[in-house]
Amino acid sequence: MPVRVTLDVMLARRKLRARDVAEKIGLSETQLSLLRTGKVRGMRFDTLSKLCLVLECTPGDILEYDRDDADLNSKDD
């Protein structure tokens, strides 16, 4: 999948612990860990909004896209 979550980078830049961020946005540490490691297939916009608020960033700061033309033919939608 060409979309990657780079949440760890923002946590390091902001010198925040995942545990503290999870508590502030109302996620369990396990759920945030799954986001950080890219083991989820999606993220709710309200979760993304909360992350951006707490980390003082934009979605583009925690999500990256690697172009893959094969995604147009994907049947996973």
C-alpha cells in the first residue's frame, strides 16, 4: 500500500510519548501502536484531526504517499 503513516517521526519531532498522545486523543495505547506501525487499513478523520491538533501538524506531516499506478487496478476498495 502506497500510503504510509509516519506518526513516529512527528512524535519524535514534538518530543512526545505515544502513551501521552493516546491519552489526549482518547485512543488506547494498542490502537495508537497499530497506527504507528501501519498495521491498520484506515483511520477515521476524527482520529486524524485529533492527532493533528495534539501534534500541531497537518495530515501531510503524518501520512506519506508512494506512487503506485497498480493501485488503480486494485480490487480492495
